[in-house]
Amino acid sequence: MFTSTGRPGSWARSTAGRPRNARVARVDADEARELFETRRALDPEAIALACKRRTDADIARMQEALTHLLPVTRQWGEAALIAHREVHQAIYVASHNTVLVRLLDDLWDKSDRYRPGRTRLASSRL
């Protein structure tokens, strides 16, 4: 769950039950753009490798992930974001390239701080 810190452009994950000394990462438009650009460069390679290396188990995982896919809108909230990530992750895990999987997982983790704004934007287009 993301909440506003009260400062424009700042969001924090809920830390219920966790220590209160959590650091709040500033939202940075340049970083968001760079994360997207990097994913845009790596995703096609992950897909190409997955096409060559996927196993029957990988195909089953991708099909299962697709059954949970929801539109990324405020209505579906965090469940849609999780389902969206699981679809992408099922594809790039099927690449069987551990370095690429770690890079893409890290990019998704870093992108999480920008997700609340994307949800609001997507829901306003409905």
C-alpha cells in the first residue's frame, strides 16, 4: 500500500508493524523515464530468449499468469499491478537467463514507487 508523505511527489510504502525509520524515496521523473527505457530495451530480448528456451512448465506458468491479468486501473488497484508484473515475470523467467531475470526484477522493484500515479492516470482514461 502506498501513501502520500505530504510532500508533493513523495510516496512511501506502508510500514505497519515495521520499524519507523524507513527512508522515503523521492519520485523522480527522470528515473521513471530511464527505468521505462531500460525495460523497453531488455523486454524484447527476454521475450526472444523465452521463445527459444521455454519449457512446458514455463508455458503453463505464463498461461496461469494470464488468467489473473486485470486492467491497471484504480478499480482493480494493487491486484492488477501484481497480476501485470506476474505476467511479465513469467515471460522473462522463461528466458532462463538468470542475469536478465535479476535485472528485470530489480527494474520492476525500482519502478514500484511510480505505480500509484500510473494507477490514477489509467483510471482517469476510462
